[in-house]
Amino acid sequence: ISLSLLTNLGISSSGVKQFKGYLLHPIYTLLFLLEPSKHGARVNKPKQQQDNNRQTPTTVEMWLSTARFGSFSRSSRSLQLLFAIVWMILSICCSTTHAKDIVIGADRYKIPADFKGPLPPETARVGDTIIFEWNGVHNVNIHPFRSCSILFRKWLGDQSGASYTFTKEDENKDILFACDIGNHCAIGMKMTVTVLPCEED
């Protein structure tokens, strides 16, 4: 999207900067396009609005009326909404089109025979879902400090088949999954997963 177009539409420079940040969040993009003043952007008001005797237009009406190309029709507003929806679809297709399930079976997610770990590492991409299966009494947790410390750990489940879907926030990170039953983590029942960006066409 051309940022100069946003300026032409009457969005202030601070609003343009705010919109650049929203490009990373498609839901906010939709909200921004519908009501920019409610999401941190200052809309340059038209001169006609200085007349206090006139009815105050809505934010969207102000925005549209200040555009270089004149007043927009209702169909033009629909096109703006369509653009926002298309942007959201394009933003999430990467994580859905190529997403896959990564199954860590009971033959892999277990206490190492020599009680020495960690378990062999795994690689995933944003949008992939990792599924842990096991026999016996175990569980699976995410350890943010990549150690066996239970501080701020994220519980995934104590039933075989517990899963986790990698998000954009996990991109380019190493995430440690471990069993916290007894000393299972300490004796090696833990696995590091390196999360890569989602696969592009």
C-alpha cells in the first residue's frame, strides 16, 4: 500500500506512522480503515467543519470528504472495506496454506534410556501444530527460559495428544517443551523446537 495515498486521504503524518504499525496486525488494519480516529490516528478535519452551525460529520465522513479525489460514493467505501478484508486474508494465508501437523510420537517423547537428554531437536514453521504423544504418566509444558525451571511455564496438557500451534510471536525462536512430572525434565525428557518463518509460495 502507498503511504502517500494515506496522506492524500487526509491522514496526518502521525496517523500514517500508526497505520504502518497496524500493517502487522490485519484486524487493526480493518478497524483503522473504518474509524481511524479511534485507533490512534489524527484525521485532518476539513475547513467546512470549522463552522459550528453545521452538523458534525462522522470520522469516516470527514476522512472521505478530505480525499484529493473528492467525495467517495457508497460503492467506493465498500471497496475500501473489501481492501481491508483482502489484506487480512493475505496476511494469514501464509500460516494456513502451508501449515502442517508435526507429530512427536511416543517413541520420541519419552525419558531417554540413559537418562541423559535433551531429546533430539525439531524444526517447525509459523502456523505449524506440534502434537506430543506418549505412554505412561507424563505431561508437556513450554518453558520460556529454556531450562527446567517452572517459572512462567505454559501448561499444554497431561493427556497424550497435547498440542501447540506456533504463532508469529514464536518466529525465529527456540522453544523448549518438557515433561514436568517428577524429575523427568532434569533427566532429559525435553525437546527444543526451532521456529522458522512461515513458508512462502
